[in-house]
Amino acid sequence: MKKTLIICLSLLFLTLIFFVGCEQIQDKIFALSKGKQLELSEKCAKVGREYFKQFVAETNATAYQMKTSYSWDDPEFHYNKRLNTCLIHIRYIEREPYPIHYTTHYNQVVDVFSNKTILRGFFSRDKEDDSWKENILDMNDGVPNFTSTEYFKRKDKLFTE
């Protein structure tokens, strides 16, 4: 009986040591993945800045030909762990040259590595009475397109994964 108790206690002790050791190993792996995440986030921001610079140049060149201009927001970059890719949020607004009763908003999340738009919020805002009405611009390209509230809700979710 005494021998069985000693064996059981020994096994319990070894099991405890094993699990504590595994937890420490998991902590080290997690720390490495945090370091890797930081590296990927930095790479995403660097590649994203270059992507944005080129995107603005191309879009402004087209706008110049069409005699229009855009107001640009600063881009946002995010390395999405679930999708394993670099995302950029681009937002710019086209204002009509006459008194502002109409604006066109261009919001999009682009996968920088594949150069594919994965989420869009392209819509116009029309002044009606004292409020603004949003109308989705139909792009007919299969990319999900939403008005501002739904677009930013989905964009924020992508940028927290």
C-alpha cells in the first residue's frame, strides 16, 4: 500500500512538472509569435506606404484628366493574422465644385499582397432637407459594397483580427 502511494505521488509529481514545463514552452512559442507578428506588422506598414503612394498617384492622374479632385485621409495598415496578409484602408472623397450638396465617398480595404479589394464602401451622399442620404455606387465586380455604417463596422472587424 505504501509502495503504491509513493508511485502514485511520484507520477503526480512528474505530471505536474511536465505540465508546468509545457506551459513555459507555450509561453516561449507565444513570445516568438508576438515577435513575428511585430515583424509582419512593420513589413505591412512599409509595403502599404509604397502601395498607397502609387495608388494616390494613379488616382490623382485620372482625376486630373476628368477635371476633378479628391480629399485624402491618411491610410491605415494592418497585418491580419486570420487572412495572413497585409490590409490597407484607403479613403478619399470627391466634392462637387459647386456648393456642396453632393459628395462621393470611396472607402476600401485592399489586400496589398494580392492587390485585390476585399471590402468597399463606395457611395454618394446627397443633401436632403437637413440630412444626408447615402446611395451605394454599384460597381458590379463582386466585391462587397456598403454604406458608411456597415462598411466601417466590417473594416474595424478586419483590422482587429
